[in-house]
Amino acid sequence: MRKFQPKTWGAVALAGALTAALIGVPPASAAAGESYLRLAHLSPDTPRVDVYLTAFGRPDFHLRVNGVGYGDVSDYQTIQPGEYTIAMRPAGAPPSTKPAISTTLSARNGRAYTVAGLGSFADLALKVLDDEISLPPAGQARMRVVNAAPHAGDLSIKRAGTAVIEHVAFGDASSYVYVPGGPTSLTVQPVQAEPTSLPVTLATGSVYTVLVLEKNGALSAGVRQDASGAKVVPHGAVETGLGGPSGSDTGLRLVLLVAAAAAGGALVLTRRRNRITSRAA
């Protein structure tokens, strides 16, 4: 088992890994239509995993992404509409190993999905998030938040002092909300820390995901553009973020007072690292 070493999510997007891992997949034809899929590891105490994507009734399709760690979010990959299985195995485990966790995806024409490992390792779940890429109303942008920060408590997001998203629990994704397009400031309000502002420009006609992580006792957050003009943004540009510069991430650092919790969490993590192998056996 590889040592669990979290990295900043904006700097380790898996676009190259997805491209390299795609084996024997014929391009989707215009007649068949297209769906869009991206993968995410958002469970802070789950070690690195290998992610497998297979299609029902299509032995020519197989996708494997190796060594996916906490905070990794891939770019969108075009896939044909249909039924798929997504499975996670311990990093480096043989493909014949029983998956630690798996789920199914019914990909529909013109739709986009994020399949994310969310929650703590004890109750880890692969969740299929429906990514809304349709065009927002004139002058509006669309936004949601995914809470992958275990010690932050419920998250709320305010825009210009007004709450637009409230009470998003750890391991959950909020519903989408409409917000006016243009330069603005989003305030991330955790229960267990002081609020922090994210200056950002939300382009009209675009869709965004605010992803909140916790690494080394601090929150890191990015506002990721998912779609523009009802089309997915292939490289998912990070517009702004918390946690200091890293790749295209910029912004402020928000320190959490969780030293005691982190010390206890380290003991639990050691046990859970050992358990993932037995759970996958």
C-alpha cells in the first residue's frame, strides 16, 4: 500500500492520467451522442486508490486511473451514453482484487456527471453527482458547493453578505443556485472556523463548483468552472481558491483550530489504512 500523501487538488488534476489510461475506447459518434464524466477522490482519510470504469456489454471499453489521492479531480472525459460500473481498489492492487467500493452510472445523452468518493473511510460512498450544464438564465451564473472538509462542520456560502447556499454537511454536495454574473465575493462560512472571502468573477452563462477541502489543519477551496454556454469546460479552470498559490490556485489560507482532532485522527487513519486491504479482500 502506498503511503497516503494528500496534495493540493488544483495542482494534481488527472487530465493526463485519464488520457493515458483510456484504452481501446472508440470515439463517440454524433449519432450515438455524448455524455461527460469526471472522477474525484474527496474522502480525506481514505488512502490512494486505483479507479476503474467499465461499460456494460462493451468489452472494448475500459478505463483505469492509478494512484488517485484525496483532493484529486479529473477533467471531463467524453463517454458514450449507457450503463457503466465505477470501482475503487487499493492503489497497486491487482485488477482481480475485489473492489473496496463500487457504483453504477446510467449516463444519458448530453448530461455530465461527477463520480466522487465522499465521506470518511468508515462510511465511504461513491456518489454520482448530476452536474448541471444547461445554460442559466440571462445575466445569471449557476453554482453549488461540495463539502469535503471533515472538521469544518456544515458549510454555508454567502454572496455579497446574503446566504445563497446553507448547511452543506461533510460528504454532501448542495443543490445548484442561481447568482448574478460578474465580479463578486463569496464568503465560505464553516461552523468550526471564521468566515473567509473568495473574490471571484462568475461569468454569466457559466456553471461553477465550489470545492472545500481540509489539508494539514487548514481549509483549501477552489471555485471551478464546470460549464460555459451549456458546454462543459474540458480543463475545469480553477478561478480562485483558498490555501495559497498552487498551479492555477490563488487566494488566502484559512487555518482551522483542529490540532487535537488531527492528532486523534492520525491514530484512526493508521487503523483505516490497514482496514482498506482487508475490506477489499
